[in-house]
Amino acid sequence: MELKAELKYTKSHEWIAKDGDVATIGLTDYAQSELGDLVFVNLPEEGDEVTVGEAFGDVESVKAASDVYSPVTGTVSAVNEELLDAPESINEAPYDAWFIKVTDISEEEELLSAEEYEKFVEESEE
Amino acid sequence: MLLFEKSREGRGCAILPECDVPVVLPQEKDARKQPLHMPALSEPELSRHYTELAHKTRGVNDGFYPLGSCTMKYNPRVNEQIAALEGFNQIHPLQPQGTVQGCMEVMALAEKYLCEITGMDHMTLQPAAGAHGELTGLLLMKAYHTSKGNTHKTKILVPDSAHGTNPASAAMAGYTVVSIPSGDDGCVDIEKLKEAAGDDIAGLMLTNPNTVGLFDKNIREITQIVHDCGGLCYYDGANLNAVMGIVRPGDMGFDIVHLNLHKTFSTPHGGGGPGAGPVGCKEELAQFLPSVLVEKDGDDLHFTKPEHSIGEMKSFYGNFLVVVKALTYILTLGREGIPQASSNAVLNANYMMNQLKDLYTMAYDDICMHEFVMSLADLKKDTGISAMDIAKGLLDNNIHPPTMYFPLIVEEALMVEPTETESRETLDEAVAVFRQLHAQAAADPEGLHHAPTKTPVTRLDEVGAARHPHLRYHFED
Amino acid sequence: MGSYIPNTGKEQLEMLKSMGYSSMDDLFAAIPDDMKLKDGLALPEGKSELEVSRIMKGIAAKNRVFSSIFRGAGAYNHYIPAVVSSVLSNESVQTAYTPYQAEISQGLLQSIFEYQTMICDLTGMDASNASVYDGAEAAAEGIAMCRDKKRNRALISAAVLPAALETVKTYCFGNEIELEIIPEKNGVTDLDYLKEHMDKSVACVYIQHPNYYGNLEDAEAIGEIVHESGAKYIMGVNPISLGVLKTPAEYGADIAVGEGQPLGLPMAFGGPYLGFMACREKMMRKLPGRIVGQTVDADGKTGYVLTLQAREQHIRREKASSNICSNQALCALAVGVYLAAMGNEGLEKAATQCMSKAHYLADQLTGAGFAVENKGDFFHEFVTVSSKDTDKVLAALEKENILGGQKLDDHRILWCCTEMNTKEDMDLLVRIVKEV
């Protein structure tokens, strides 16, 4: 399981990078390996509101569909439309394959550090 | 090779004569400009093309087909012959009622017999499939609650072992789904059900025997709990083949039932349809039924529209020819044959399970109904061979695999439903194949990972198909 | 009497004993005794094949098979090439399950891929599913495809098949899409009303073309109005008409649906028929139901699989776009064979004859005391109004074993002609109704 120390994580397996007022959100390496080969992503539109703890999109593998949750409340300022044509990039480079960028953040859930997330995954595996 | 690749300009079949009246064509503004690309092939080529496709298709008559929850029983030939009669086939659905008394008699008899088998009071034959029946049944429920002013009833209880159509249908009817966990015995967890059964519950969807092949012995208590909170009980008829003539959903406490005529009543699956999903209900709900019902008036039959009907679920009266086939089947089996079909379906399933349970782990080691579920989780841990690998191995042995990875509550599930129309020899042979594959899992797992090898194609790239969908042939111009 | 159970009573007993049971009752021990049926089912005794055959033939004989049919209104009498029923009678194809096991279902999967291609080509669209129940239900599924978080209203023309309108209403009662009916004016959709009622809350507009009265709608203009508000445009079309009429894609539609019955399926008292659905590429993943895609196997050989399955109920459960599972696959096969046998030329011929004959009959009826109501172009259905009593006109035809048009009211009839109606039949019809 690959982790990046500079990122924060959620218990629903999203990573989040904060740069000033902008939060960038994607799926963790652990999530992509559990889901298997991803074949499609459903993304919100620019300008949509996202709410902490609620699904903002989903990813599909051949035999499953899983929601992707937002760790923050705010407005979608950018959407990575390249994922629509190349969902495999989530499998190949999960930390480069961001889903959305969020601004106007009014609420944020308690996030995990790389270490804490690693521990959380190990415990849930047992 | 596709039809379009075989097509050669100038070839064709001479189907229609020349026009015998002056030709009238649409005005320029409405005339088609896009070119048409229907294949140009002579009848011999066409006929051979489809024969070739048939060879690459596996039906019930090609061998054992123990596909759990699908009831792949033999499809009697006489049913097909009857449904092909001009007197059924060539009838326009909007003919005057006096000229379709035979069709109406088919509908009246089918309703009567299917109500008797399910313990219901009325039945609509309009739904075209099981899922269509589910939606119909849930809309009956919604109409009932609406009429009672029960607008606060917005939730439907669905066990976690349910077929995916149940929650999907509930959502289409505008309901929120509340998933009820199964207990360790695979049956509804009564305590959890009690917790969930509140004033906001519109109803419960359940199949019994359930999706793990067990008869839920608490069924009366379950339906009572739902009724006590003002909800209705919906019976998913997917598994009726286990209990016909032995116990009826109506006597278990269910208010609404859908049947799958293409499972239980021997009509062919047609590669995915057409089926038929009649919906039966208790008297109180009959006023909401869609379409029309047939009533007898002296010697004449006529259509009546239920007073507070939910409307239409599709055009006309349903997949009528499928109903003709099912009625033919019911008449053939009759009062003794129907329960015999069920008891032999249960016998065959138990017979197979008993000969496999020393090797394969049964998800629930109890007397099963018409199907049983094995979990290959242990095998996978020991050998790396998954339920999918065993399924693919069966393909090389001329056996259609059981249903895989369902129900979701059983890990690495294979769900086996032999049906009553298989002989003991067929079951014995299948058992031998299952046992041999189990041995191969340990001895030659690599070989199984590559199965099937004897089929027209090997394992297909489903990931590629879904990532870059190629859903039609593209013509050059 | 018949049971289709191979095992004899003796064999059944041996099987029971091999497991340590003595009777079938032992297998049903989990069912509470007081719940079981005491006296069996109140059904007739089982019967032999010959007896059942006699009974069912007797029932079929109570139906009237008309020698000539001038009624459409949702079910159409067309010629079905012999090769269609011959292909459909193949037992492997007829008795197969849904092709989830792709390795042993290549024939079926390929036939669906061919069907999808033909439906796309007919409608001018990019993607088609493998069929839904029928044309009316396809209309309802099409509308459900368009809803999103911001748009929850749908408009439907009053000039559509009544069953389609009723089905759409029922589905909207379920999924709580706000449905509004656009009235008709002079037998076509009222464009002024449509313009006034479009706004950003409208998800889609559904019209039928040719409409219920056979009229061609101003389909292009409607499309422009719909798209101006950013809504989706759904057209319900008669597939035979596409042999000569503009495709829904040419008219600007986003989704094309329709009743597939005219393409090689018998009238069969209303079913089984087939609903076809096709759309533009950007809506492809919103299509309900099964879809076949082309791919390769482990050795690089071309093959076909059910694809985009993550949209469907067995994976997405309550979040699926539709609950559809069983469809009308065998009917889709019939459509494929029909279109292959007809070819471009046959389909154009069928379409041309439908239109030409309807106009011939309309002209002839005009000289026999009927006035044609259709103001503009019509395809193969049209409405007459007359001082003659509809019931009497239809009864006079029935006496000669002719099924006349569909009664709209006491003086209006909806007629339909296809390639099946010869000039002689039409002349005879006119002679009979003239006398009424």
C-alpha cells in the first residue's frame, strides 16, 4: 500500500491535499487495489455543492460500483475530466488521478495522517 | 463474422411484391437522408449465419443448466406449438371483445389457476418480467397507502440477501430502502426486523424459500411484524418452484405476489426474455391493479378496469403468448403434477448437495429447498481457485455454471438449482465433474485459471470492454 | 398427468433413502404443518399432451382471425419472412438464459450486438440497449433516463399512443417525476403551449412521430424549442417509417425509443413485443438494461460480452438507473433476422407501401362519405370523420371478416394500412363502408 506523507486521508479511503483554500480529493492506493480495474467514474459538475460525508461521485469496476465521499463541504471549482476517458489512471497513479477540487470550504471532517490511515487500514483488515 | 461483414451489395431476399397503388413518399423536409445499412444477404447465407450463431449458444437442451434462482427447467415443446396457433398469434389486441373470447378465456383461466397456486384473490397478467412485476406490486402498495393517507410510509424493508431487483424496484416506486441483515442461519434476523419495523414502513419484500435456499420457518412472525406496523408484505416469486402445491404465499401472510412464468411455469428464457411477471394480490388491493381483468357475464367474458387502477405498466395485456405457454403447462401438470414438480425439484437439490457436502463447504448445512449455496472461500484460500474458476471449469465439461457470487452475503458463492426435470444420472454425472474440479483445484490450479479452453472463445476482456465501450459496428460511409 | 420429471417413483424413493429419508415430507420439515395445504390445489387433474392440445386448440378457435386488417393503434399487421420463425424455433437460442457466461453465449451475444447496430443505424443514434419490454415502457424508461438533481419535470405530447401516455403516468407516479401533458392542436403537438411551458426545470420532452393519428409532427422545430431550455428530446418512432422518414437523430433527438413489434413480431394479442431504445453517445451510460459490447478473449480473438453492467440493478441495487433484468431478447433476435431478411430495399419497400396504401385508402374513403382529418403529411395511419356511425361501419366490415380501423368516437375512425393490404382489399372495404 503506497501512502504519501504530505496527504491527509479519510476512513472512506479518499485522500485530500490542501493548498490554501483549495482541497484536492482523490482515491487512495488501498481503495483502488481493493476495487480492482476501474472502468468508469461519475463526477459532479463544476459549481456543484459537496457536503461533508456525502457521496459526490462514484467509481465503477466491471462488477461493482462504489461511492466516493467528500471530506469537506464546499463548491466544486474543478473536475478532472481526463478520468472519464482514462479511468485506468486511478489504478496506475492514484495520487496523481485527482477527482475534484473544492473551494469555499465551510466544514471539514476529522482527517487522518498517513500513519493513522495506515493503522486504520491494517486494523480493518484483521 | 458479423452480418454486416458478410453483406455484399446486390444480394438480398425477395420478400415483398411491388406496390399496387400509386407511390406516395414523404416531402423533402421529412425524407430520410442518412444512409441505411441493413445487411444485403441471400436467404441461404442468412439461414446459415443464424445456424452458426445457434451453435455458439447454450440452451437448456444442450445440457445440465443448474443456474441458481433462475429455474432452468425443461421447456415443453407442446407449449410452443400451442402458442404458435394462428388463433393466438394473429389476433390484434384491439379486436372487438366478442372476437377474442378465446384469448380472454386464457387470461381468465391463468388468473384463476395462478391465484389458486399462490393463495391470492386477483392477478394481473400485464407485467412483462419479474422486475416489472416487482414495480407493479410496489405501486399497488403505494396506491394503497396513498388511498389511506399514509404519506409517512416511505420505506421498504429488503433483506440483505435479496436479489438486486428488489431494492432497484423499491427505488423506482419512490421508496427508500432499509436493508435488513440476515442471521447466521441465513434467515431474516427477527430482532433486527423488529427494530426496523416502525410507522414509516410501507412494506417488506421477501422471497421464501430465501436466496440461500432455506424456508424461513419464522415466516408467519415476520409477516405479522410488518402487518403490525401497518405495512404490506410482498412475495418475490423467484423461488416458488420449491413449494408449489405445498404451501402458498397467501397462507404465509403475504399480500402481494409476483411470479416468473419463465422460471416456475416452464416458459423458455429466450436468451434473456421475454418472460412474464404476473402480480397477484389480496382482495383489498385488487381495486388498484393495472390493465384490465376478465369477468364472466353469463357465457360471455368481458374486460373490466379496476376502480382505482394504477394505470398501465405497458401496452395491452402483457406478454400474452408467454401466458398461453404457462397455462398449457398448468393444464398438463394439474393438481397432482404441480406439487410433484416442486417436491422433485427439492429432492434433486438435496440429492446433489448431499453428494458434494463432504468436499465443498455448504453455506448452510441444512435440508435445502430447490437450491443450495456453496461457499468456495476455503477452497480459494487453500488453492487460489475461486468460484469463478470452478464455473469456468464447468464450461469445459459441458455444464452450465451455477449462479456465481450471489447472494452477496455468502463469500465466493455458487448457487446450484438442478430443477425437477433432470434425471438421477445427470445429477450423478454433474457431481462427478464437481468432485473432479475440486481435485484439480489442488493438483493443477494453473489449468483451471485458464479454463475454459474448449469453448468458442476463452475468457474475455471485460475490463477493456467497459473502459472503451464498442457497442455497435461502424460502417465505412 | 404430464410432469416432465424423468425419475420414476421408485428412483425417487431410492434417492430419498440414500440420504436417510423415507418420504418427500421429510424434505419439507421446515414448513410449519398448519401452514401447509391440507387438501391440495383446486386445479383440474393433469392431462396427456393430446388432451391439452385439444383443449387449447378449442380455446384458440374461439378467437376470430380476420382475413384483412386495417387497425393499428399500437399493434401492426406486417408480413413476417419465413426465416424469422425458423431461426426463433432453434432450441438452443430459445431456451438459453441471459448470456452472462460469455464463453458459451457468443451466438446470442453477437446477435444482440447486430441488433444494437441495426437499431442505431435505423434511428441514426450511437448506442442502443438490448431491448426493454415494449414501446410504451421504453417511453417511460427514456423519460427516467433524463432526470437529474436539477430537473424533475417531463413534458409529454397528448398525441402519443394512449398506452404510452398511461404507462408514462404510472411510472411517474412511482419515481415522482412531475409530468405535464402538452395538448394537441389540429392533431399535432401544440408548439405554442410547449414554448410557454419550457424552463430549466424540464428534464425532457417526449413526442411520438408519426403520432397517434398518423400525423408527422414538426419534429425539428420541437427539438429546437426543447434544446433551448437545455432539456433532452425524446422521440418515439415507428421503426418501419424509418425506411423513408428522417431519423430521430436527423430531427435532433437525444433519445429514440419505439415499439419493435412491426419488425417481425406477430400481433399476438398484445405481446410479447419489444421496446427499442437508442441514444447519443454522451447519454450511453444512462441507458437502462443490458448492453453488449465487443472485446477480445485471452488469445486476442474477437468476442462479445454484456458490458457497462455497473449501471444495472444486480450491482447498483437501489441506485440503479432502472430495475430491468429480463428483457425481450428473443424478440430482439426476431427483429435482427427480420431486418437482415428485408435489407435496405425491403425496409424501404415496406415503408413506401405503408405510406402509399394509407394515402390510397384515404383518397378512396374521401369519395365514400368520409373526410380525412389529417391536415398535413401522414404515414400509415389517418383519421376519418363521417356522419356514419362508427359502430355500424366497423360491424359491416366485421361481417365480411375485415377488421376496420380503431374507433376514436361515434364518428371518427383511426385507420391503418400496411404492405399486407392489397388494392383489392381496400376497394372492397370502400364498397362495404359506402353502403353503411
